[in-house]
Amino acid sequence: MIKSLTKTVAVVVGSTVLATLAVNAMDIGGHASFSLLGLVFGGAREDSGPCPENMALVTQALVPFCADIYEVSTAKDCFYSDPKTNTETALNLADPSCKAVSEVNRTPWRFVSQHDAALACSRAGKRLLTADEWYKAALGTPDSLFGYVSDGCNVARNREDGPALTGSGMRCVSDAGIFDMVGNVWEWVDGVVEKGQWKGRTVPPSGYVSDAATDGIAYSTASTLDERFGGDRFWSDTSIDAGILRGGYYDSKGNAGIFATYAASPMTFAGDAVGFRCAVTPLGA
């Protein structure tokens, strides 16, 4: 009788533990893994895998890399938590303790030039994504062919409202689990279009993307939108050396998307709709 009772209690306890594990697994949505024995005997143990906290492994690229899950915001040590001017960003970066962080429910760090973005990433032990890495990390993000807010990405917000908080578009997520790669803020990537030349070819004039290379940069453009490329737009200025911005911003509407590229401003450009995210080599690679 005692043995039977003990066995019944053990089964009930075991079932409860397994049910708790199932609930926890649904709650974390696959962003962290937990040890069964740790939950039973020693509490949960988070396994961050090969990437630092709040970064996701992108395996779609030839060489896998880690990318920030959320657009960069300022670390708590930065003097200005939400820079409103280029000067405020410069004052932040004058302090070596001010770094780039990837956190949910934060205002993206804007008013950054390409150099500022690279410096902020470097302070965090990271770097800017390349154009190819950015495109691979963005794959699977819903496009905004007609600029509908129902697609989950922030592309139809009034200019005066500015960007949404990072990660607030719950369906604006890529196959790699990265948020807001379409809309919210334009994102700097590493590289320069030198007077219209990009990787040995001449970039097309401004227009709707009608063909694109493997890094998502337009091969050709047209005067009418092409649904195959989500109605995304490409902007260029062959008279200058231009930095590269990707994805569109909060008022891009149907022009935003994973093929949307702005290569018509100098690397020194900084504005209220321009941000960035960082990348790093996976641990142990």
C-alpha cells in the first residue's frame, strides 16, 4: 500500500514537472534552452548558445554570424538616452563607457552617421553588418507592398510620431528571429557606393527594384513597382560617395522592405529616421 502510494505521488510530481516544462518552453519561444535536471534540482539555467545576449545566429549566410535581435539603443551609461541631434550623439560617443545595446521596448538610437554607428558597435565589441549579412538576416520579414500596418512592421506611422519601440511589431520578425528589419528606422550597413560603383558594377538610378543581387542591392530599377520585390524602392546618387541604408523607415509605407536601399547620402548623414544594429562572430568560431 505504501509502495503504491509512493509511486502515485512520484507520477503526479513528475507529470507536474513535465507540464511546467511545457509551459516554460512555450513562454520562452525557443529563445533559450533549459536543462531538465536543472529545473528539477537546481533551477533554470539559460544557455545563450554561440551568440551573446539579445543576438541571434544567422545561418542563411555562407559564413554564419550573430546579429542584434533589436535595433540599437543607448546603454544606461550614455548621457543622452534618446539623442535628438547629431551633437547629442557626439557627446554620447565622447564618453568611452557609452555603448550600443540591443534591448526590447527601447527607442532606437538615431541621429548617427555611418562612422558613429560603427564606433558605437565597436565599443560593444561588435561591428556593423555588411550589406550581404543585413539581407540574409532580414529574410522572411513581412514586406509592406502597400504600406499596410497589418503586415506587422512599422512603415505607416506619421512623421511626427517617430519610430516605435524596438520589438513592438510582434510579427515584424525575420526567419532568424530578428525584429524590425523592415521599417521603423533605416539601418546603416558597412560599405560605400563610390560614385555609383558597388562591387565592380554601376548601381541603377533611383526607382522601384526590378532585379537584385544576392546581397539584396538592386541590379536594375523601373518606374513602376514590381511585386516580386515587394514594391521596394532603391535610391542612388552617382555624383557622391554614398553610405548604405537598408530596410526603410517608419513613414516609408509600401517603399519599405528587405530590398529597400538608400544609397543617396554621404556617410556623414544623420537624421531622425536613421539607426543601426550590430553583428559579431559567433562564440567559438
